[in-house]
Amino acid sequence: MKKQINYKVSGEEWSKAKDKAFAKVSKNAKVDGFRQGKVPRNVFEKKYGTGDIVRSAMEDLIDAKYGEIIVTEKLIPAVEPKLEIVSADDDGFEVNITIITDPEVKLGKYKELKVKKDKVEVTKEEIEHEVGHILDRFAELVSKDGAVGEGIQFFNEQFGFIGLSGASQTHSSIYVTKDGGKTLKEIELPMDTVTEYPPHMQKNIEPDITVEEGDVISLGSLVFKVMHTPGHTMGSVCYYIESERTLFTGDTLFCLTTGRTDLFGGNDDDMYASIKRLYEMPGEYTVYPGHNRATTMEYERRRNRYMRRFK
């Protein structure tokens, strides 16, 4: 919105403004025979003219008028005001002030609007194509002899990671939340729907340790804290090391995006709350997601569209 004001000053108000302006601009004036700042006005004007006095008086009056308009009319300027000087001399001045404000927005009955959520169906072929695309970009197959040693621990939040890692056939420890443990024991899901590996069933896997919000896990000199972050799955968790300012987000938070919520156990409202918790974590953290490249919490707060809504 645009508001225009015509402002004129003359007479006694203008004389007082020029007196005040002269006291200000003459402080640094140097004239032979007079101390700095003590030059009589007629001597000052003879040597320097009246331009500086008129200009300073105008600036003071316009600034005061602008502030008065903003307060009395409760305006919120969007940019600096535009000034058009119509006239200015020793007898007075006239100026047009244009103030640009944010547009006034009146919401309609938006609470009565209804949005239908489309049901998304993903085919097996689409999943296999996307997984193959990701594997081509990021996967690196490394052969290694020998078994996984004791003390190497798998932090799992969903059924798919257990099946792919083969942790149940090693001496590795499986850490899950209560909801994640329930999923491992009760859900039978053909894994050939999510991977190119031979089909197999996952069922009745017993977790070694069940963790909850706020639990602490020590691994050598490192202390991991557990944060329950449902949304991608019911049992999704993040692990963070305060001393290292390091955060492992699994499939909850990725660089510039978040985990999916349209698969089994996913929930949009839970994901919203979990991302908000991560956004509100104090300070900076280096973030290691379950997939793709690492990032930082500060970068995500500024760039991730799912986090920027909490500003």
C-alpha cells in the first residue's frame, strides 16, 4: 500500500528549525579570528552560505514528521520513504513524502476449506527403480572376510535395516525402541518389495536392548543420548553426542529434506513434531543422516523447507 503526504514548513517553525540547524553545523566551522564553533551566524553565512543550514533544518523536520506519521497512523513501512523536494529556500520548504507499507491481507473463511489428501500407491517396479538409482549413485560394495566382532552395535529403528544388515546372524547388538521392537516381532513383510536381494521373511527378531526417550548409551568414551523421533516409523530415534556436537538422525532428517511418512508406521503429525524438536535443539550439531551426505543443524535451520516453517 502507498501513502502520500504533502508537508510544508515556513514562518516561525522554519526559523526555529534553522536556528537549531545552525547551532549544529557551526560546531566544526573554522573562520580566522574566531574560535571553532563560536562563529557568528552572519559571518558563517557570508563565508559558507545558507545551504548547509537549510539542508540540516529540512532533514530534522522531515525525520520528525515521518516518525509522527508512523506512530499516529500506525504504519509499518516496507522500505525507506521516497522524498520529492518541491521547493526549499530561506523562507521555507515543501516536500512530498511517499510511504510504502506492507499490503493489508484479510483472510477469508479459510478454516472451512477442506483439502482431500490423495492416496499414493507405489508399485514394486517404482520402488525397485528408485532403489537401483540410489545404489548406482551412492553404493559401494566392499568385500571383507571374517565375522563381525563383539562390541560393534547396530542402532536400528525399522525392520528394513535388520534384514539388510544381517545383524541377527552376528554377535552385534540390536538397539530399538519399544515400538520398534514390537514391529520386529509382529510384522511379516516380504523384503523383496524394497530391495533387489533374494526374497526372505523377517519375523520374531528379538532386540538385545530396548531404549526409550532420554536413555544414555556408553560406547567407549562416547556417550549417546536417545531422542524418540517418530514419523518415518513408530520407533524412529535419533542419537546425539553432546560432547562431540554430533547427531545421528536415521531416516528422520536428511540434508534439505525429511524422511518419508507414506510407508508402514509413518505419520505426518509425528514427523512434524519430531522435526520441530530437532529444530529447537540448542546450538550447532554435525548431522549424519541414515542416507546421503552429512550436513549441519544450522544449515538445515536456514535451508531445509521443513525446518524453516518454525522460524
